[in-house]
Amino acid sequence: MDLHGKVAFVTGASMGIGRQLSLDLARGGAVVVGVARGVDALRELLAALRPVSPRSEIVALDVADAARVREVIDDVVARHGRLDVLINNAAVEERRSILQTTLEDVERAMRVNFGGMVHCTLAALPAMVRQGAGRIVNVSSAVGRSPVPGEAAYAASKAAMIAFSESISYELAPKGIRVQVLFPGYVADTRIAVQARAAGQTVPPRWVHRTAAQVSRAVLRALDDDAFEINAARLETLAPIVRAVAPALYRRAIVRTQPPP
């Protein structure tokens, strides 16, 4: 995809995959609007963006706030005249036993991970429909299609993201808007991965490990593809197959490799 002159809106842009994608989109010629809640980290991102994309900008934004999301995206479209790429990357995750999980924990995961994606998507669609073109990439997780213990709320939010994305992809494709879901593999240096390890999560096999740079390259390549899924670690796609054809074997392997908290 030729990114020159394009406008990209990236959520969860202050660190990890979101930060890397913001930088790579800017290096490709896009004007990047990076949003997140962490102001200090956003300022560091802006300092890195400006030398390669002087028109790029940052906005402190909680994607769970639907009214504020619409206000920010409407302002971006009004000032830049377009919105070409939306990366829904913002997420929260807390690994814990269901016996210690509260209703507030579940609602927060759904409000940010699923709700935030919905808020941004609905706010971005009017501009993309007018243009007759757009790309929406929703960052999911392997646990959204193959859940593991201790991730009930997070897995549910990511499963909802996958279902929502696939449903709208059929409707939006004839309008020139491509919706894709990213499965990034295990990126060890993200905030979520660090928190999960601290909470006792077993580190997955090395064959699904990816760096933020590798994931970002996979996304930029996929912006030219028609594929619905972007699988940065392709071997992860075997898990749902094994789960379907050998469920007992699969469940024993999950308990052994990802023991309940």
C-alpha cells in the first residue's frame, strides 16, 4: 500500500506493537495520529515521529470513552480531510483465576478491548465510506480463538473482536474498506506480556515468539492483501485445528503448558 499522503490512526500507540506500527507507518509516508492514555510515553513517540513525519501528532485518549473517540476522529478527518488506516491496538489484560475475577474486571476488558475497537471503527467508517477506501486492522490474540486458563475476560474480549470484525468485513468489502484481524504471536517486550509473566503466565514456545518490528512488517505487508487474518506467527494457526480434531489431547496439552493460576 502506498502510504504517502495517507492518514493513519493508531490506538495504544505509546508502546509495544502500537508504537512500532506508528513509526513504520510514518516512515512509509503516512501522517500518523497516535493515541493512548499514557501522556509521557506519547510525548516520546511524538519526538520519534516528527523527524520522519512532521505532520504526525499524538492525542491522549481513552478508547473506552465513545463520545471522546468520535470527537477526536471527527477532528482528525476535519483537519486532514481523510482517514485511510485504522489500527485498533489498545488493550488491557489481567491474568488471574476466575475465582479472583470481579465483574468490574470483566467489564473493563470488554469496555477497552472490544468496546474501544467498536468505538473507533464506528467513528472512522463515515470518512472511509465517503472515500470509497480504507483499511481497518484489529489487533487480536491467539487466546481469542484458542482460550487458555487465567485469561477468561481477555479471551472473551478478543473473541468478540474477531466475530465483530469478520461480520463487518463482508459488508464493508464492496465499499472498498478492508477489515483484517492481526494475530501477533507472543511479543515478549509488550506491557501486556510483561504483566502476564509477572502474574505467572508460562512463556509460550519460541516458535510463536515475534518482535514488535516483525509484527509491524507483517501488518504493512498485509495492507496490500485480501486476507482477513494476519498471522505473524503462522504456527499458531495449528492450535484451533488440533482443538477441533483432537479435543482431549488439546486440553491435556493446555493444562500442561498453561497451568491454571
